[in-house]
Amino acid sequence: MHKAPMTSPDIFDRALRARRRDRMMARFAEHDFLYRMMLDELLDRLGDVQRELKEALVIGCPDGSARTALEAMGKSVVCVDPGFAAARAQGGVQADEDALPFADDSFDLVIACGTLDSVNDLPGALILMRRILRPDGLMLAAFAGAGSLPRLRAALMAGEGDRAGQHVHPQVDVRSAGDLLARAGFTMPVADGDALTVRYGDMLRLMHDLRGMGAGNVLASRPPALRRDALVGAAEHFAAAADEDGRTAEQMAVLYLSGWKADPSQAQPARRGSATVSLAEALKPKR
């Protein structure tokens, strides 16, 4: 008798994640500043690419802005979102990034904006994104990474004391992201980061923004809601870090990833030992 293969438990609650994505839809425009920053940067980077990349898949569609921008560039667009309402609003497909329902070699371009920080199997999602690209296709992604929300994290820990629960998601850093791209089989992988500082008059306003952009806690093992005394203590700790104007600076760190699907037409690294000039000769001063 064969035993069924063991699977790792989900880190994130898939159903709750979908519900949170749906719930944010009604007022997303009031909290979309981080998504706008990420999408604008991805579109800028795409603008530097010389290839046409006509057929695009957009992962993460809280509104129609990505579709509109890409169609204005002459591309055919399919949308995917973890939330049912978001996918339906864009005439797209509801799916998690680690379970994309597309055949290999289906798209020239995949853009994933703002969702990969809460996917259960990030390595698997990147592998799928590479597989559904056609040869010489491009993947661009942006999501919140390591270094995000340090003030909120510290405040929540201070408020709960010795029994602090995990209220902020685990985060991926730039080096790990670059390694994941290489392991997923992308050529010319690039991972880099940027940061956005947002200043808040109180902690509750920050938490309101996070819920409004669908970035609340969706961990499968999330702790119970904060007790009132813990919430008050966290808010006081957050306020104690304020500048002279009474506002506390919070940081949103963003990771940007890019990689290509291999194709024979791409430039290849030189074969080892094929150089016609020795390193010693190259380093000699010119006369």
C-alpha cells in the first residue's frame, strides 16, 4: 500500500485571503498608494524593454489600472486575482499564484503586482510563472518585502508584552528573492528594492490603510484579535515614536523582481576558457 505524499500545511489561509481581497474592493481607491507605486515602477521598467510582448497576464487586479495601461501599450491582457470579486470585475480568473490554471507557453509577459507577499508557495508560484511564459518571455513582480512595517511590528510586540502573537506576515529579503528567481529557472534574474515612508497621526489609521489595501493578517495560525489593553498599549508605543508634528514615520519596503524565460536567441555567457586575452594581460596599464 502506497502512502500519500506529505504536503506542508499552508502558511496563509487561502479562503480568508480571498475574502479580504473581495472586501477591500469597495474602497480600494482610498488606500491604493502602495499599489500605485509598485504598478507605476513595473510599467516604467516594462517601457525600457524593446520586445513587443503582446500577450500579458496580470496577477493582482484590485482595479482596472494595470489592464488599461497595458492595453494602451497594444497588449492583450488576461487578469488573475486571489479574490473572486476582483477577478470577476476584470473578466478574469480567480486563482492563487501557486496554482495558476494556464498551460505552459501561454503568455509573453507576466506582471504580478502586490500579492506575492502572502502566497503560500512562493518558489512554486515563480516556477509556474516561468512555465506559462513563452520562450524569451518576461516576468515582472513587485510586493512588500523585508523591512516593511517596523514601527507597527514593534508597537504590537510592546502592547502584548511577553505573549506577543504574530500579527505581521513573514517577509522575504532581496537576497532570498534573487535566489528564488535563479532556482525557479529564470535567466537574467534581477531582484532589487525600494522603500516608501508614510507618516501617520495614529496607529489605527495605519491599520485602516492596511485593511483597505487587503494587507491585513491572513496567516493560517494568526493569533486572536488584540485585547483592548494590548491595543491601547501598542497605540501609545506607536505614538511615542512620533516626530515633533505628532506623526510617526512608517516604512513600506518593496521588492522588485524580473526574469526571462530561457530562449536560444538570448545572449549566453562565454564558455569558460574561451577568452583570447588573459586576465593578466587585460590588467596591464595601457601605454
